[in-house]
Amino acid sequence: MLDAIVVGAGLSGLVAARTLRDAGRSVTVFDKGRSVGGRLATRRIGDARLDHGAQFMTVRSDTFAAQMHDWSERGLATVWCHGFGDGDGHPRWVGTHGMNALAKDLAVGLDVAVDHLVFSCTWEHDHWVVTIDDGQRHECQVLVLTAPVPQSFSMVFETVELPRAMMASDPHRTVCLLAVLDRPSLIPSPGGLPDPNDDVSFIADNAAKGISPVPAITLHASPTWSRDHWNDEDLGEQLIDLAHPWIGTAHIVESHVKKWRLATPTAIWPEPYWSDTDHRLVLAGDAFAGPRVEAAHDSGLAAGRAAVSLCTPHR
Ligand SMILES: Cc1cc2nc3c(=O)[nH]c(=O)nc-3n(C[C@H](O)[C@H](O)[C@H](O)COP(=O)(O)OP(=O)(O)OC[C@H]3O[C@@H](n4cnc5c(N)ncnc54)[C@H](O)[C@@H]3O)c2cc1C
């Protein structure tokens, strides 16, 4: 039996798993995606490289500062800018090769099984049985769930009652346009604009950001626009219309639409993790302490430490 299973190979899950492994614990991470990273997502389209989830990172805590220092020393993270518009002086960090490369870095040396959708987790007397959608069953002492809360809830609701306040969340959606251009965009320096109007929450130029060798933009529609247009058949054309002021006369070489159904939690649990010690269960992720990359990191770290303390002591 494994000491721990972590569900979710986003930033929080990978950090939790590394914390368990570094404490000498056996741990496997399962993720339903084709690759690690979750919302730290980067896509190649031809020669272009585009971040389509998180666009940049801020650093406030000492723990995330230490992680960023390590990535920066190894050339994996760099400062994009010090704010947008007039700037506020605080560094905005990006993955030098895209945000997803940071997740891949954290996954090195871990036992991670992607393309494994966790279907249910049941408590059997003194341990967890985690069932994958293909019927595989895996046993562990401690279970760490780092999927967005609605997904984590669906895995354990038969065993554990989660606090109502944690469930009172209707996560925001985000629809995203990825477009490769034949010439630079009109997005002003430094190549990112937060909330340029009511319909757009962020637009970025991945070339100006330094991660794409060719001009390529990422547009995130606002939560309201995303909800109202979620099922529109002509979503791609409408998103291109939204991006038009920053595309100008450039020709779109190729474009794609990505929908983030659980993009941003709206109810934030005030602690970095939640645990049920009777059932050796820990919940973590960006719904704990804040919907940002750094919060997901620090939540994963705190959850990993809590999970270590729930494991049976080494003999
Ligand atoms: C469009 C967008 C823009 C953003 N921009 C920024 C930004 O600029 N700056 C910033 O700081 N933050 C930003 N964020 C937020 C940031 O990306 C997240 O806070 C952070 O990446 C969350 O990490 P996580 O580990 O908590 O969750 P996730 O990255 O979502 O990881 C959870 C993982 O669980 C897996 N999973 C779910 N259900 C199952 C299941 N049943 N079985 C197996 N695996 C499962 C998923 O596949 C996923 O990989 C943005 C997010 C989005 C969506």
C-alpha cells in the first residue's frame, strides 16, 4: 500500500507530492489530463508558443520566493515586467519556456500517472481505495485531493462531508482565444493588458512576453462574457472580434478556442488546506488561500506537510 495518493498534477498537487517524497513517503500522483500542469498550460501552434492558462506569477511568500529563485537560477523562470500600464514596480514572473515547463520541472522524479481520471475514493476501515475510470484500484493511507473543489467533492462525498462554506462556490469560467499572427500585435509594451474593457479580462502578446519566437496572442474573455457566450457556435469569430483592436491589420495564421470550465474559484477557504484527520484526507489547491499560482504552490506545500503528519510514523 502507498503512503499517499495525490489527485491532480497541477502546481498544488505536484508540490504536495514532492513534499511527501522528500519526507521519504511513497506517493503516486494521478491526473486526468494528457500532461501535467493543470491550469499552468502552454500550447505549441506551429512555431508559436502560447500560455493559455495562467499568464504570469507574482511572489509574496518566502516559500514561493525560494521556489522562484531556484527556477530563475536554472533559467526556467524570468521577469516579464514590473506591472502593466504605468506599472506598480512588482515583478511579474513567467516560465521562460512557457508556464507548463515549470510544472514539468516539478514532476521530474515523481511517480505521476497522467490520463488517469480518478472516478471515486472510498474509505475502507483504515485506508483509502482510489478507483480510476478504467477500473484500476489503488490503496493508500493518506489521500490528498487538489482538483478544483467541485471535482474533489464528487470523488469523496460518500465518505466525507465537506464544509458548506467550501461548497458555496460557483467557479468562474474563462473562454480563451489563441491566435498566431503574421506580424506583431498592437498590444502596448510590455505586451499584456489586464481588464482592457468589460468583455476582456486579459490579453497578452506571447512574443513580447518572450516565450514565443513568432507573434501570437492569448485573449481571456471576462467571466460574464465567458458565461454568456459559453455555448455559442460562432465563439471563435466572436473572440476574434473582441481581439480585433489589438490585432489591427495583422493576418491570423491559425487560431484556437480553449474553454476553462473551472477557471477561477469564487469561494476561497481561509486556510491553505482542509483536512479530515479521522479519514486521513487533505484538500488543497487554489480554492485554499487564493486563485493564483503562488497560492496554489503554498497550498500544495502546506497540504504536503499535513499529509506527511497523517502518515503512519516510520518504523
Ligand atoms: C485562464 C486562466 C488565467 C489565469 N491567470 C493567472 C495569472 O495570470 N496569474 C496567476 O497567478 N494565476 C492565474 N490563474 C490561476 C492559476 O492558474 C491557478 O490558481 C493554479 O494554476 C491552480 O493550480 P492547482 O494545482 O490548484 O489546480 P489545477 O492546475 O487546476 O490542477 C488540478 C488538476 O486536477 C486534475 N483533476 C481534476 N479532476 C480530476 C480527476 N477526477 N482525476 C484526476 N485528475 C483530476 C486536473 O486535470 C488538473 O490537472 C489563471 C487561471 C486560468 C484558468
